[in-house]
Amino acid sequence: MLAVGKELLIGRTLNTNAHWVGGRLARLGSMLKEVTTTDDDLQEISDALRASLARSPDFLIVVGGLGPTPDDMTLKGLAVGLGVELEENPQALSLIKEHYAERGMSGVELTPARKKMAVLPVGAEPILNVEGTAPGVRIASGNCVIFSLPGVPSEMKGIYKRSVEPEVKRRLGDLHRSYLRMKLEGIAESTLAPMIVGELKRHPTAYVKSHPRGLKGGVSHVELDVAVVGPDKAAVESEGEEIARSLTKSAREGGARVHRMKAGAGR
């Protein structure tokens, strides 16, 4: 993910978009490999784009900077990074006109600022934005698909769920995810660490991660996430349960109290 916006860098806005997208991808059995945050700067955006593409991702999700103001320069930065020109996209302009018409503003003047939201890199496809004015954008670059989405969370989520996630699912194929969370009381994270190492040696493709929650009443609290992803649903669920049982046994032998907090699956 490439997140664009000075507000993300100066403490004005929390990047909840990355948190949300990361969670959606994890439930599909995929994940964000990197999140880069840049200023609203043409050189920074284009450099970050090239650096991201150099990692050969399947998808690059760019969020923010699609609006009508001068600091909204994401699409120009993408064009520079891809080495293509910008052009007014008729389909994008139509989507903007339809947006105003549906809100009883069919006579609104399409000022240069409003038309700016329809100026896309050559070869880009606009994506309907039901919640807002600026269309999302899809760009194919080699084996990578770039999605450029608005930074407003409601708009980003709407386009992601309708247009991005279905394509990600098709690329992933038939994957299943088993996920559970455990709560451990009375055991330090440092004591738990070698138990986790042992499980990861036996299950190298699993995700096992501890999260210390501090001392409560002098008792150490740790949460533990266990996730397994694979094409066989039964095998995935079985492996997740095997890891949970083994960790529960080891932790209880170490004097801990163990509680299963959450379990689920994703596809």
C-alpha cells in the first residue's frame, strides 16, 4: 500500500485505511507486505511508486490525493512514475457528472478543479465511487494491478469492497484461513517465546504471534494469535487446532491460565 497525505505524517490523521485493508486481506489469506506513507509531493509519490513496483507485488493499493485541491497530486505522481501522460478521461468525467446529477446538482459548473478529478494517467480505467465525487482508478502495470482510491475512509472502503476485493479473490484462488486468539494469564512473554519457536519449527507456514498486555494485579497477561492459510479447509482448521492444543498444554504446564477468546475462518 502507498498512502499519500501530509496529514498522515504530521499526526493530523491516523492511517486507519491501512489497518482496515490489512485486516480484509488477512481474512482472505493474503496480507499487506509493505505500507509506505508519503507527503503530497510529486517526486515523493513517483519515487515511492517505482520502489513499490520494484518489489513485484500482485497489487499496489494507493490511497489518498484524488480530490480537486492543488495538493491532490497522486494521479500525476503515478503518471510520472509510470512514464505516461495524463489525459481527461471521458468515462471519469461522466461519473463525476452523474454524481452531481444524482444529488440534484445537474446544473453545477464543471470548473477546472472538478474536471481535475477526471484527469487520469493514459491507459487508466475509472472506478465508480458511490460515496463521493472522485472516481477510483485502476491501472495495469505488467503483472501488477494498481488501484488508486480516495483517502476518505467511507469512499475507500466502498470502492475496495465493490471493485478491489473481488479481483484480489480471483487472483488468490480458493484459499481458506483458520484463525484463533488465546488469552494467557500468569506467564511472561519471554517464557512463552521458546514455546512459539517450537511450534513455528513444526508448522513453518503458520502465523503465531504474541502480544503482551502488561501486568494486571501483579499477573502477566499475554494474547496469542494463531492463523493458518491453505487451499484445504479441513487441513487448515486441523493444523490451527493442533497448534492451539500444543501451546495450551505447554503454557498450562508453565503455570498459565489459558482462555480461548476468538476463533474463525476466512475465505
